[in-house]
Amino acid sequence: MLNSCGSTAPILSTPIENIDQTPVKFSAITEDEEKNWSHFDLKKDTIPGVSLNLAYKKIVKPKSKTVVVAVIDSGIDITHEDLRENIWINEDEVPNNGIDDDKNGYIDDVNGWNFLGEANNEQLEYVRLLASKNNAHPRYSEAKDLHRKERVKYIGLKHQYGSILEQVNASEKAVLDYLKKDSFSKKDVYEITTKDPVLKQHLSIIKQSYGFGYESIADLKKDLERDLKSFNERLDYHLNIYFDGRSIVNDDPNDLNDKNYGDNNVMPKEGRSHGTHVTGIIAAKRNNGIGINGAADNVKIMAIRNTPNGDEYDKDVALAIYYAVDNEAKVINMSFGKGFSDHSDWVRGAIAYAGKNDVLIVAAAGNDGSNTDKAENYPDDQIGAGPEVSDTFLKVGATTYNYDSGLVAEFSNYGKSSVDVFAPGEQIYSSYPKNKYEFAQGTSMAAPLVAGIAALIFSQYPNLNAGQVKKIIMKSGLPINKKVSLEDGSVVEFSNLSKSGKLVNAYNALIMASQQSK
């Protein structure tokens, strides 16, 4: 259903009433579609993407202005084959001469800045609170209860997954010994007939593994080992009151004026992939015959490393925002978050600074499946449901490729007051370190898609300001009148899960931007 809005291209502005009146993809999504679905158009492709392909085909003009986007994250593989051409270079800095040539306080910051130095693993914020032993803190008891519950949870998961992996390893070995082979296929397993009760039990475990959708035992073991690594990190670092990951940074994280720390190495540590994946969604080189297409076609990525394996420090977040603004980023992407924040006022101050300097911040809503109108979630530009300190801060929830009651990703946070829009964030294919590409999911993936669309709007219509672009993205989205299921089992109207009640749409946004720019 299309309505003309005085432009040569129609804008999708009529609410979609129900599934019976809307194109729906009843067949399973294909492998190629899965890698690109977030750029698809609901009407044309029957998959609820953001209509980027349609926008590039019908609206995007070849001539545009280069836009700098700061990605504040875990570090970026700036040598990646699909990213390296779109990495920001500080032209005022002479590389590796040990001098702060541009006198911005950061020596040799050629591609950005690393506020973590050599640090990588960290505690969660509420664990830092417990480590401080400040039992007068208003949330100390809450943190103590949460810590106890989380430790019990992850100790249980560690034992459960460890036991499963041990069983799978034993059963794999039993089948290999029986077949007298170095490997076996699914077909090999189902062709085995035996009366041996022990072998039967091992075969049952292997078949059960296939029943979970795995085509090979190696894939199952890879996932189990990955999850076990995650559980161990949770216990060894995130929930460990006695772990100190910050001492190596050599700063005072409780002093915002202590700024002489970090280094210029913006590459990720220990194989961390998050920042590289986020960057590809925004800025992977378009139409170069490799990898993927980023959302923006004329963009430079400023790399800022502030997010460890654990919770980020508020000081690093605030200083990263100041750095990005002062070095002329137009858009900032922040795909991180936490439920506790000891210096949230520092971050709000930096957010307000970005707003005053006409910089748009796009932030992930978080992955707790929670209503953040009722639960604290940082970073944010407001206290509770109070007034916003900036009109250029945009918070994004995540959707899936299922245009039905499962449209909202089960992990995504939501909130009529605290979340602005929704965008695709489940099963998103993007760049990984060392020239690789993988799927990942989270509101961390939804935010950069919106940041990329914002950069595209700025590049096409540079006379628009950040507040206008935020409003355009919110107002031009698809207003979907549909009930969706949430993680807690409740069924609610999609329109009640964010301020806009809409799914971001690049095609509509560019048309509205064109109208506004006149």
C-alpha cells in the first residue's frame, strides 16, 4: 500500500494492518537471502528488511559527501579486505613519530584511539561495586543478590555443557572405533545396526545431536566449546570479585580528568570480533565483489576501542564520545550496554556535548529481553523516563526476518519511552577479523545498520542536522500494526515497544530527507 508524499518516489506510509494483507514469505529463507535479508524490502521481497537495496536502486545519487562514523567498540580489524578502504585517517597526525602533531592530547592517533591499552578482560559493573565493598551504595544489596544468582546459573551451565561435551566426545570415539575410521558421516551412523547396548547408547547420543539440527558432530562440539569458553570467562572475569583487569591500563577510572592513558592500536585483542562485525554492517565496501555490502557508500570509520570482554568503564565511554566529536565524526555507533553505571552522569554529559555539536549517536537497546522503561539500562540520554539531555541520541531494538508474531528478536530490549526504533538484528552476516565473515545477532547488529542509514542520509543531504536525521529515521519507518511475542511469553502490539512504534526503512527515510532538505 503506497501513498505519494509529493516526491517522485512513493513513501511507504500506510500502516500494515495484518498478515493477510501483506506479502509473507512462507518458504524457508535461503542461504543467500539469510546473508542479505536486512537490506531487503517487505513489499518486494516479502522479508522485513530496511529496504536498502531498493533505496540504492531508486534514490541514492552517485555524488555524495564523505561522512565520518565513529565506531566505539572492542576494536576493529582495520586491515580487513572489506573494510580497509573505508577506515578514517587523521590527516593532521604524522604516523608513528611519537608526537602529538595535531595537539588533541592523543599521540599518533592515525585511525582513532584505544582507551584500553593492553587490557582485554573485565568485571561487570555491579561486580566492581561489590569489589569496592561500598555497602552504603544504594544498589549494593541488589548487586549482591544478582551476583549470587548469576554465579549459581553459570556454574550450573558450565557443568551441564561440560558433561554434554564429555558424552559427545565419548560417543564419537565409540562410533569411530566401531567403524575403524578417522571420521564418519550422518549416513554412516544411521546405517549401523548393532545389538550391543553400550554402542546403542552411544549411537542414540549421536543421533540426538543430529536431531538438534547439526549436520556434523564437529559443528556441535565447536558450539559446545564456544559456549563453555563463554561460561568460563563469565566466572573467571566478569563475575570474579577478585579479578583486576584495569591495573594494566595505568589510570584512575574514577577520575575523568585523568586522560593520559591508552594507545593508538585500535585492533581487537585476543580475537575479539564484535567491533569488526559492527563496522562491516556500516561500512563494508559496496559492490567490490567480495564479502558484503555495508549500509553506507561514502563513509570513513573512526576506530575507538573502549569495550573489553566485560563491562565498559563510564570514563572510557565519555572520553570516547568527546574524542569522536572533537575529531569531527558525524555519527557515533555504540553497540554496548549494562544495567549498572557508577558514573552515568559523565556519559550523559558527553551525550549532551555530542548533541550540542550536531553529532548523532546511535546506541543498541540491549539484549536482556527487558522493558527498559522499568529497568535501568546504560548508556542513556535520560534518567528513567525523565527529560532527554540531547535530541540526537537514538536507541535501537532488534527484529528478525520473520514477519509474524516472532518479528521482535526474543533477546531484544524494548520500551515505549527508552527505545526509539527497531531494525534487523538477528542472524546478521558481516565481517570478522582476518578477512573472515560470520553471522552474529543482537541489538549490537541493529544499531550499526541504523548508523549506516544515518550516514547515508548525511552523505546525500549534508545540509540536514543530526536532530532532523534522528526525526526522519523515526518518522519514516514502517508503522506495523501487528501483535508480537516477547521473551516473557506476553503478546503486545509492536507499536507499543518503542517511541516511534516503527521498523526503520531506508527508502522512506531518504525520500523524507529529500523533502526536508529543500
